[in-house]
Amino acid sequence: MTKTQSKITRDSALLALIQKLTETPGPSGQESLIRAAVLEEIKDHADEIRTDALGSLIARVGSKQDGGMRVMISAHIDEIGLMVTHVDANGFARFIAIGGVSPLTCIGGRVLFMNGARGVIGCERLEPNAMPTLDKLFIDTGALSKADCPVSVGDVCGFERPFLDLGAHLVAKSMDDRVAAAIAIQALRALKKTPHEVYFVFSVQEEVGLRGATTAAYGVNPDIGLAVDVTRTGDTPRGIKMEVALDKGPAIKVRDSSFIADPRVVNWMASSAEAAGIPYQLEVLEAGGTDGRAIQLAHAGVPAGCLSIPCRYIHSPSEMVSYTDVENAVRLLVRLLSEEIRLEYSPESAF
Ligand code: CO
Ligand code: ZN
């Protein structure tokens, strides 16, 4: 345990895990390093581990007992990044986005290529008050010419930014979704007794359209599933209108623009949190999607939901989460997976 500038007591092993996972590069389609890092953390704790054709890591804990279900938990291990489209004669590399990358958070940023090359992002001269677009930006690797440039067409980079510990809040470039990978790892290790066959999926290519979770959900063929992913918050100056805030507990997703969580799953999650005295918030996200959609639409359909981690500045190089929200998310996930699952519509709510 570490004592910090805030009054919260924190688990230094959990902090180190989040730091390790967020600082490991792994843009969509290039997940081998982060997959190896996750494997290292879980290999002594799972009953069976496999990697599917797209590269998602799938770890089973427990086997189906009486009253048990096959449960899929999905946390994506890819992150947003950039891919080189061409390099000009002077060695400046142009690029496209992998996933949702804003030009506003690119300028002045630093990138790390999967081949080890580094660079910074510059911008063409813009008209006064013009908003930059990605086609006005370029990566400067310090190359003197095209021949000297350490990267070429098709090379992929992620953003490079060290983990920052602010006490009650933690900041890193890819809390989306490595904080969820850390939560899933912690839950996997803590899950001692379960009536369920739980498949922890560390999915690939979420940021380019939930692709890893799509094939993983088909392969696992779960009875029920949850994504674990970050969600936006409405708690910053003149931010979006949204009730979710940092430090008020993990959020139980009701809806985002990719799927409507199964109301029975929402009920199960909320009543379990209440029974355990774990704080939670209900989340309605206007725009954004998660692996929950891929699980819900697998085979003939699966009851699915999402455990969300409130996160400020999503898809920027400085995504911020609350330490206590992370701990409470681990507690809630372990609780959910330890008990028998009852899927019921709530008589006293709109569900
Ligand atoms: Co994302
Ligand atoms: Zn995500």
C-alpha cells in the first residue's frame, strides 16, 4: 500500500499494473506486445488460455456448475494510433488514423512506432482560426530525407506519454481500455470460487469496429456477457451533458450508440452492487460503442451489458480515471462472477 498526496490508501501493485499496461504500445492490429504483457499477468491464474485467429487472448476460469453460466468478460487491449500513408522527399510521414483520433490532440504529440522509431507530430500553416484536419498533419521522425526515414507506408505508431499518478486520479494515454484490462486481470486473479465458466477476453481491434470481440464472442458462445470499457463523464468545465462523474463508482451502462444493454443484465448488476454496498452510477452515453454490442449480436443473440469506468479526456494522450472507481469496479466484477446470475425484469422500474 502507498500513501499519496490524497488521503486514499492505494495498492501499489495495482498502480504498477496500470502503468505497465498503459505504457505498452498496441494500436489496433498490432497487439502482440500488449497481449504478451497481459499473458504474463494471468498465465498462472487461469484454467485454460488460448489466442484466437484475430489475436484476442481468451482465458477461462472455472467450469460450469449447477446453476452456472458461460460468461464472457471483454476488455479490449488495442488502442488508437496512426498508420503511415506516404513519406515525402524530405522525410515527413503523412498518416491516417487508426480509430477515433482527433487532430486537436495530435499536434505536438509524440509517437512510438512498432519498429521502435520515434517522432513528433507537426502541422502545416493554417488559415487564422482554421481547425486542423488530419491531412494537414505530419510525423517528423528527424529524418533528413525519404531514404533516411525510419518508417514507410503501412507502419503503425501509438502515442507516447508516460503514466501520471495524481493521487486520487490516474492519467495515461490508453486508459481506454488498459484500465479495464487491469480490472479484468485483478478480477481473474481474485476469482476463487465461481459456479460459472468465465471467459476473460482481452480483445483486439475494438477501436476499428469491435472486430476482436466479434470473433471472440462467436467462439466463446456465451450465455451472458459484459464488456468492460471506459465511458465519458459530464464533470469537467462546460463539458458534455451527462450524469456520470469520476469518483462516484463504476458505471453500469444502460445504453450507448452501439447497443442497448439488456435490462435484465442492468438489473442484475445494479442489485448486486447494492447488495454488496458498492457505489455505482447508471450510464447513458450519447455517442460511443463497446464490445457489449459484439457480444449481444453473437450467434442468435446474447444478454449483454457493460461495466464502464468513468474517464475524462477519452482518446487524448491524457485519459484520466479515478483510483477508487477502479477498485470498486474490481470488487463489483468479482462479486458479479462469484454469485448465481438471475436475469429478471425489474417490476418496480421502467425496465
Ligand atoms: Co476507445
Ligand atoms: Zn474503449
